[in-house]
Amino acid sequence: MRISKEEIEHIASLARLYLSEEEKELFGSQLSSILDYMEKLNELDTKDIEPTSHVLPLSNVMRDDTLGYSIPRSDALMNAPDRTDKFYRVPKIIK
Amino acid sequence: MKLYSLTISEARNLLDRKEISVKDLVRSLYERVDAVEERVKAFVTITRDEAFKMAEEVEKEITEKTKVTGPLIGIPLAIKDNICTKGILTTCSSKILSNFISPYESTATSRLIEQGYVLIGKTNMDEFAMGSSTENSGFQVTRNPWNLERIPGGSSGGSASAVASDECIAALGSDTGGSIRQPAALCGVVGLKPTYGRVSRYGLVAFASSLDQIGPITKNVRDAVILMNIISGHDPLDSTSAPLPVPDFTAVLGQEIKGIKIGVPKEYFIEGMDREVEVSVKEAIKNLESLGAISVEVSLPHTGYAVATYYVLATSEASSNLARYDGMRYGLRVEGKDLVDTYMNTRANGFGAEVKRRIMLGTYALSSGYYEAYYRKAQQVRTLIKKDFEKAFQVVDVIVTPTSPTAAFKLGEKIADPLQMYLSDIFTISVNLAGVPGISIPCGFTSNNLPIGLQLIGRHFDEESILKVAYAYEQATEWHKRRPNL
């Protein structure tokens, strides 16, 4: 399967990645051959096979609704590229 | 004997008998780091100041008798750089996190701290654990101490190389598709991937959440057991950690393996695998038989589909997990003309080629119109792979395979061909998909003096059986005692 340049650009935009022209070219051909390899899976009949998302028989793990430890605000903000005293500062979102 | 070459239990004896101090041990390790690190390049961050501070505190606790016993008091370990250590850089060997100081401690390392360990440094890895050679690090290329022109394996290549080079007493790694076991095999040390859910993933930077596990990389099986006793167990901070009691793994050491059934899957001895690897592994199986194990041929018929299944599921999970690196709360931010432009600039500049490739692949597999064909299909095949193991484990107690189809390959040999690189995980990947535990132990050397690894696979939450067999084998052989000439 050959992935077109338009498709690569579409996926990159979904993934919020700028790609250089060389990257588009390279990933286009590499993803095509990887996806070809993955076609192997279609050799198998998986009708009526339950999908496994997770190997443990665990679901909806709950805890009591009580106050526990959380990271102090100053620690949570310490890696922020841009911040005020109490908040992250981000580029304008609403136009 | 140099102190840096000790195992955990050997160092424990000397410390308990007061023949050496914690600081003596730490000093010896840094002397070793100073002597070999320039060639090996196993560490992203060397935590010398913190280590001596930790050593000081531990010695104070020993003197004041507030901490009297425990296998790990004062033992210097290295930690893979995708495991969060509070107040210390945790970069995942990625430019996007090159300035990230973790504001919290992972559960696994919290447990090591409670036991009084000393952190030697954070080890290099393939960026976000994506790779099989550690060549995908955003910072440096780690070398295999057995041959500096060869890769150490990956993604925990820094941890495995540091252990094999005696730059730490032991280390923690993480394993999503073989990232503990394959580098352990290629560096001639012991590496254990526990059952999924055995060790908390809290504070392990997520790559593929349904597959990731933290585990030990050590000089021998006994040390792996010591670390497993400490890092295992339920953690309320990880909803996928199993609420099960943890056995005392030391109980298996020295148990005989007479009558234990070991399965040899015919699909793991294939055309194209290295002849010397095959010979060593078959020799190891004979050795286990001579110790009383009964070998039985088994079949894991969907083995040939594991790599394809894995690279659909792992990249899909990764594309979702890595969406968080947007330059807003931590890490790199490269400003653009608006919000989306900033996101895209940040990610284009912060991620390396393999990470971008996997994000693209995962995004594709999850995108509209392809989800059923790729993601759901792979989840169904995952069920078949898991059932293969369940069926085999009705007949045998442990499955024995090579860890890797070849010994360490040359730097640059596979980096241009991602699919060839992915296929180097062919023997380790099924174990993560099935969620079962697996260990790699040294079982021989090639004619070029490169280590070969034997993989033992167990039932869910039965690390005891693989550790028992691994220890019995190790006692009967000398491979684990060989060290590289650096």
C-alpha cells in the first residue's frame, strides 16, 4: 500500500506535527512498507474473537471519595514554560 | 576484588560486617564511572551530589540504628530515565523533556528510597523507550561494553550497559516489547519483565500503557529476586496494578527443578536466526534437562503475528499518550503564531525521528476509517496470542526461548530500516501482549565474545517458577560471572 503525500500531511496535522519535505517523503515510504507488513494480520479470521485491550481482569477501579495527597501547586507549576504566580500561561485560545 | 563489581548480596554482606561503608561503595562506583563512562555513555544524568547526600543519610540512619536491616540499605542503583525521580531530571532521553525535573517520585523508586538505596544516575534509553538499540536517544549513543562498536540493545540500553560495565550494582529498566530482556541479553546480564500489573506504573512515563512494566536489570538472579521483593505489589496510585499479595521471591532460590516441565515452542526456532544463538539455547535446554527438568515441545501458533500486532497497538497507545507533550505545562515550548502553531512547532522540534514515525503510525491506525482494520483487528489477534500461552501453560510450567534472534548488532546497522529493527524484538514481544512474566539470563557467548540470552516465560503472576529455573541454571553455569574487559 502506498500512502500519498496528502495522507501523510493529513495524519501529521491530526498528530499536531510539522514535517519537513524530507520527512514526508521518508515517512511516506516507511509507513507504507510497515503497513504492508501489518497486512499479515488479515491472514487470520478473527470473526467472533473478543478484542483484548488489557490483560488483567480489572475494570472500574474505585476508591473512597476522601481527600488524599496531591502535588502542591508550586511543584506542579515548576516546569511550566510560561506561568503566572498561580497559573500556567498559554497562548490565546479563543479568537 | 573491586567494590564496584559487587552484587547486591555481596555488598550487603560487606556493609553488614562493617568491612566497608556506604560511602566507600559509592566512591568506588564513581571511580568506575569516571574510568569507563566516556566510552560507554550509559548515563544521561549522573547524580553524584545526590548520591553522596543519600549515602550520608543512610550512614546516619545506620549509626543511629533507625534503619538496621534490609537488603538494599546503601546499595547504589541506576534508574532508567523514564522513571520519575523527584527533584531530578527525568528526560526519557527526549529533547522535549530535556529540562523536566520531576515534581514527584515513582512508586517503584519510592520503595527503593524507603529501603535506603543510593541513586547513582539516570540511564540513557531510546527516546520514550521506542527502540531496540538505544540509538534513538535524543542525546547520545550508548555502547555495548562487550564491544564498543556494537549496540547495547534497547530501549533500556543505558541500564543494561551500566550494569554490565559495573557502573552501578544493579538497575531498573522498563519493558514494553522486550526493552528490559533484550538489552540484558545483549549485555550479558539478567533482566526481568514482571507480569503486567505486578509493579506499579505510577511515575513511569507512559509509552504503551497496556504493555509497559518496570523491572530489574542485575548481575545475577539473586539480585533480581531482591529487587522484585521490594518493587512489587499493589499501588492505589496505579489502577492497573494488581491487588494481589506478593510472595517472598527469595523462597525459590535453591529449590530444585526436578520434574518441572519446560516448553520449547517450535515457532521460536526459525530460519534466519543466528546459528550460535540457536546452539547456545539448545545447549541450555539440555543443561536444564540434566538438572531434572522435562522438556516438551509446545506450539504458540500465532507467534508470527506478534510483531505486527504489537506495532499497531503500541504505536496507537503511544500516539495517544504522547499527545500530552504540547509545550504548555512542562518541557520544551517553541512559540508559534497561535496555539496550534505552537503545538506543532514544539512537537516538530522536540521529538526525534522514531517517535514521530510511531506517532504517525499510531495516529493513522486510530484515524477514521482505519480503526476497525488495524486497531481492533490487532486487539483481536492479541486475544489469540494470549490464548496460545494459556494453552501451552496447561501443559508446561515454564517456556524456554532465545531472548533475541541475534547477539548485539553493529551501531548503525539497522537504524535506517525501522521494520528490520522492529523484527529484532520478535522473541520478546508476545510476552508483553500476553501480559506474562519473562526473564533473560546469560546462556553463552558467540565466537566474537558477545553474550547470548536465554528467555524463560511464566504464567501470569508466576514469577516464582521462572526465577526458580533461572537460579538453578545460573548455579549450574558460569556465564553470568563473565565480565567485559573495559
